[in-house]
Amino acid sequence: MSYNGSEKEFLVTLSLGRERILEKELGLGLENIQFEKHYPGLKIDMYAHECSLGTEVFVENLLLKSNNPHQEKVLKIIEMIEGGIIVYIASAFHDKHVKELQDAVKKSGKSITLYFAELNPNIFIPLQKLNRMHKLKVFENLKLLNIENPIRFLEKESIIQPIVATRLEQQENISDLESRRKKDNEFLLKTLRSRIQYFMPFHREKAHLQKLRIISFGAGRSDCNYYVSLSDRRNIAFVELRFSDRNSKIYNSIKEKESIVQERFNGTIQFKDNCISVKCKPSEYIEDTVEKLVDIFEKMIIAFSNYTYYFYQNNQEMWQYHQQGI
């Protein structure tokens, strides 16, 4: 299973953010970096705040030449914000797209800085190497994308102007319960990202955390997902791996090894209705509950990823690169 175009773009964006490339190349100081941030009506490839100005930074990344869908997205950002920094990265730009965006910024009368930057084509060679790796090995090799001069700032095309420190994000009007749930979910996500960095779905932002009792993550293929809850309506904390009926063959293949699985999880695993789960009672302190769930989650990812990523097709040769699986 190789990465599709959007997944490859995510890898490059993740590398640009983690390696502080934009700060080095554009002289920006970024904090609170988030990937695939949910914004009103949009999903931003990379979102951050500029440290000294406190203003918002929006990054749109494209591995192709500029195209109409991405053009409309950048135009929407220009229309939506009152001020800020927009960074548009692509392998190359159509002149008409550059001019249209330049005109949109100028006509808006807003305090918007628009950077254009071209990807170094040499980045595609290591990107293809990542594409051929086992999915659990990609994160540790992201450094392959840290090539010399990964992007080239297009100074002539860019519009740089004084920035007024403004943010569109408004203080959410939520209840104390929702505020606490959001805080707890954010702590869970932060811990998952820190402890299990190599599982790429954790690095994507989640929307409406204040409303979510259960958070979902893709497990490697369509209709195959992980679910985690600090406390559901039954006051039960759990991690589950669920399969649709069309993926029941994967579930049944794992269930055939139930004795091995139970040994790994000290007999706590439950198999039922195409679902593999471990449940526990929430602890008095959120830190203790998160610790339990993260431990369970990591065991599941290690045990089952060969199945969720490489069960079908002729991909089982990839299993040799992750021999800790069941």
C-alpha cells in the first residue's frame, strides 16, 4: 500500500513543520504548529501563529503545479481572514494563478502577507523512498526529506507588507463540561503524538474535541478504524479496532490468533462483532487514564498494523519489516 497524492503532501508538510523549514527559509518564527487544522469551512495543511506578531499563519502545500482546487482554497483564505500570513508552496506556479492571488490580496485592502515558494524537485526522490517503506517506519525516516534548500522563496512574486496582529479564531462559547472534555481530549492527543510518533494519523488535528466522547483514527485502509474514549456514556474507557463487514476477513484472520493476542494483552482483549477492544474503568486522575489508553493503543498498533495496512494484494512481503506484529 503506497501513499496517494494527498498523503505524500502530508508527509512533506509534516517535514516542513517539524524541521522548521519555513522559519529558516522565510524568516518566520512559528509556534502552536498544527497539521490539517479544521478551520471554518476549510482544512488547512499547516496552521501556526507567528511568535513575535501573534498573527495566524496558513500554509497550503501542493506537490504539483498550481491548480484550480488549491487556487480556490487560497482565495477562500484571503477572503476569510482579516490579516495574517499565507504561504503557498507548489512545484511550480501558473502565471495566471500568481496574478489572481496577488490581485486578490491587493483588492482586499487587508494586512495580508502572501509568500510563494517552490518545492525543490530533489525532494521527490526521498519521498519515493518513504513511499516504499513500511508505514510504521516512515516517521523515523522523515529526515530523508530534510534536503538542502527544500523550498525556494519567490521574492518577486510574493507580497510582503506590515502585519497587524489579528486572529479570526474566536473564543468558543462552550460549557464547563465541554471545556473540560476538550482539555482532556487535547491531553490525550498530545500524549499519543508524543509517545507513538510513528503512527501518522495521530499528527492530524481533530475538530470539535469539546463534543467528542469517542475519537476515531484511520487504521490503514477504508472501513477499518481505531476508536478511543476517555469515558463513554457508560463511563468506560476503551481502545477499539473496528472492521466493516467487507473487511471481516481481516478481523477473522486476527481472531484465529486469539491465544497469541490474549497473551500480549494479558487476557484483556475482547473479540466481538468485527471489533477488537480493550476496556477499562477510568481512573480518578486523567493522567492515569491516558497512560493506560496510550499503552493499550501502542500494543494494538504494533500487533495489528501488518493486517490493517498489508493484508490484501501482494503486500505481505512488507510484514518482514515489522516483525513485532502478531
